[in-house]
Amino acid sequence: MNPLLAAYGALALGIVSEVIGSSLLPRTEQFTKLGPTAAAITSFIIALFFLSHALKLIPLGVTYAVWCGVGMVLTAAVSMLVYRSPLDLAAVLGIVLIICGVVVMNVFSKNVPH
């Protein structure tokens, strides 16, 4: 398998794990519910494990930008779908700008391995 593909796969798994952990946080009720708390903490540990593997080949700045951008978009989507939290126009515009920034960084930056 291509090592760069594996690194981006690890980054994707890390992002998904982080989104799961973040999405579980409201269910922890400020860490008073054991099951959701354990699941959230476990998800965050798994996310950091995969993030560390992505960092073997992808620079930290790029990895973190993709991590934050994609993670925020996915977390906002989960928030809308699961918790019925609507997004206003400013939030949608901000998310679109973040997506554009991540795309520009990955397509045009000389720091991104291609």
C-alpha cells in the first residue's frame, strides 16, 4: 500500500474517531454518565493514536488544518442531524470557507506531500 495513502487513511480514521468523541460529549452530562464518558474518552484516545500515525508522513500544520476543518464540518453535520441544532447563514458560510481553505492548502501548498 502507498505509505501516503495509509497516512491519509490514518488521518481519516482519526477524524472520524474525534467526531464520535465530540458527538458523545453532550451525552456524558459533564462526565457524570459513565458509559458515554468512557466511550468519549476512548474515542479521543483512538483519534490521537491515528493522528500520530498520520504525522509520520504528513506535516503537522497540514495534518492539523485538515483535522480541524474536516472534523468541524462533520461535527456540525452530526450536531444538525442528531441534536437538531440548526446552522444559520453565517455558520454555513464559515464552514464553506473552511472547506475552501483545506482544499487550497492540499492542492496548492508546497508543504503538502503529493
